[in-house]
Amino acid sequence: MIRFERVSKRYPNGNQALSELSFELADGEFCFLTGHSGAGKSTLLRLVMMLERASRGTVEVAGRDLGRTHDRMAPRVRQGIGMIFQDHKLLNDKTVFDNVALPLLIAGFRYADIGKKVRAALKKVGLADQEQAWPLSLSGGEQQRVGVARAIVGMPPLLLADEPTGNLDPELSWELFGLFRELNQRGMTVLIASHDLHLVRRMGERVLVLSDGRLVDDLVPAAS
Ligand SMILES: Nc1ncnc2c1ncn2[C@@H]1O[C@H](COP(=O)(O)OP(=O)(O)OP(=O)(O)O)[C@@H](O)[C@H]1O
């Protein structure tokens, strides 16, 4: 699903965010990305989303070489990816339903087809009864789950999350990771950037460890 081969990223101001990074994430895998602040986690995810371009090396997503992909194809690439942010980026002047419907409207789905998909996504995250609620009337954990519903409403094959538990207490964080595992068990490939090492270890999944833009460890869970 994702292949990085000797990828380096240097920002225009000279910051070297990634250096000679190589790894592969197969279809259906569940993987964490950890490392200190500034290690390059967000940059890696931004390269996968085509929000940035690699300075050197090859980035492949779903068989597509992003270095050879024109900017105008970026929306198509992003349609295959669900993205979850730390601050969930919900629109507070829109209902839960409308927030979750947004990616489908942008993708050009007919309004008649949208309701079913939005309700299915809200059901998956356990918020079926909140579709008419306003984001600010929900708890932090519920808001984050709306963000997950919005990311998965188009059933993308790949789910990326950047510090999704940053604003959640340990119990809600654990629940959210459980939800990601469920989505993975239904076939989604999942890559989560997190510096919550305690929770990451507890999940017992594959962990890529970045330090100063380099891959310093690739921990594969022991077979159970
Ligand atoms: N737009 C940018 N322009 C210049 N430098 C940047 C930019 N974005 C990130 N960097 C630099 O690239 C390096 C990697 O940053 P990145 O945000 O990818 O790390 P991170 O591991 O996600 O950190 P954090 O956990 O703090 O979000 C850092 O040195 C950072 O200052």
C-alpha cells in the first residue's frame, strides 16, 4: 500500500525533515509511527497525502509513484486516503451529519447516496444517535470519533492519523486505538503517528521508529 525508497525531504528553509527513509507497508497492515517531536512523523504522512513532495527517493501509494504524479491528480490520490488530525478539524457551524458528509459532497456523490453512507460511518464509530448534534455539544472523545467517521465515510483503503489521541485522556485514547484496530480488521490499512509510547506498546502492533528523519527501528510484533 505504501512504499518509501530512500526518501529524503528538505524544506525550502533548509530543514532536513527526512533522510534516506525506506520502508514498506503492505495492504491490510496496522502500523504505528513514533519518534520525538520533530522526528519527521507529520512530514512522512504529508508526503503520502501529496501535501508535500519528496526531495529525493521514491514514494509509492497504492501502486502509484507520487513523484511521477501531477499535482492535479492529488485530489484523486487523497480520495483513497482517510486522514485524522489531532484537533479533528471539525466545522463547528455544521452538524455532525454535515461534517461527515463533507468529503462525499466534495467527491461529487449525489445527495441521495450520501445519507446511507454517513449513517453507516456514524454507526461504526458509535455515534448513530448524534447526527443532528453540533460538534461543540459533544465531548472531546466524541468529537474525535466524528473526525474518524468523516475519514472513513468514503471507505478509503488507507487510513492515516497524526497524533489522534493528543487531546484525549488515556481511556479514550485506548478506545480510539481499539476503533482503529476494528477498522483494520475490516480491511483498512492503518498508519498512526503517535508519541504515546505506553499505548503504542500496549497495542502490540508493528512500530516504525523515527529519529531525526531517519528510520532507526522497525519493531514487528511477536507472533501470537
Ligand atoms: N513546513 C515546514 N517548513 C520548514 N520546516 C519544517 C516544516 N514542517 C516541518 N518542518 C521541520 O521538519 C522537521 C520534522 O518535522 P515534523 O513536523 O515532520 O516532525 P514530527 O515528528 O511530526 O513532530 P511533532 O511530533 O512535533 O509534530 C522538524 O525539524 C520541523 O521543524
